Amino acid sequence: MAKQKEKIVNQYAQAILAYADEHNVLENISADLLAIRSVVVAEPKLTSLLTAQTISDADQGGLVDALTQGADNAVVNLVKILLAHHHFAYLPAVVDRFFDLYQQSQGIQAVTITTAVEADEDQKERLSNAFKKQSGAKKIQATYKVDQDIIGGVVMQSKSLLIDGSLQTKIAKMRAELLG
């Protein structure tokens, strides 16, 4: 079942990405997908209501219109197709996969950069550049977090790379060496 869901999610994500790329509307599609995904995730009852067997076509249409108001026609059609094929619950996964595919196609690598204290803009830029150099990524999309537990230093993590320069890890390694 998981492979089937993955296949379905991938097909929808590839289709909407191909459309957006072909029609030069990547920014609009991206913004619309994020907005709709945030509503669907924030209101889980919406998915239950839209997919209920008891909802009339008119009521379902009204909800879809409200959910997709102002969205690109391709996004509206995606929502309607997901509903028609009983795949609406996959919408958040489709949007996530869309962004994964988009980032891959553009050579963008997502990274979470964790520091012990808040980094200023200059430090953030230096950290981003350091990760870009280490990873070989063309572009990065950085998310910054503060975690006082790392004591000092920085931890940079993407899907495929972990650079741990935190004092917490260095102390743990020294402790392990001393204790054998």
C-alpha cells in the first residue's frame, strides 16, 4: 500500500511540476500549493468532510471553490482530480513531493543550520556559504534554529549530509576517548 501511495503522490507531483515549468508559473503554483496545503493540514476535518460519502456534489464544490479561491487553474484542477480519484488525503504529500522535485531540478538543497545562539545576518550568510561549499550544492534553502543544548558551534543537516561542529559532540567524543 505504501508503494502505491508513493507512486500516486509522485505522479501528481510530477504532473503539476511539469505544467508549472512548461507555463512559467512555478512561483504562482508554489504559492498556491503552499497556501492550500497549510489550510488542509491546519484543518484535518476538512479532508474528512470533503471525502465523506454523505456530502453533496454542490456542497463539495462549494468547499473546493472556497479552498482554491484565487488559485491557478492547474491547482484547482489538481484538487478536483485528487477528490474525484479518492486521493485528496494525499494532497500534503503531493505538495511536499512537488517541492522535493522542484528543488532537485533546480539544484537546491534544503539544510537546517542549528546554532547555540541566534546568528546575525552576516553569520547566517557565512554558514550558508560554508554548507554550500561542503555539500557542492548550487543553491541552498536554509532554515535556522537555535538549540542551547549544543553549547556552542554549529550543526548543519540536510537529507544527505550532516556536519556536526557542536561543542556537545566534541565533549561527548572526548568523554568516550577518556573512558575507553
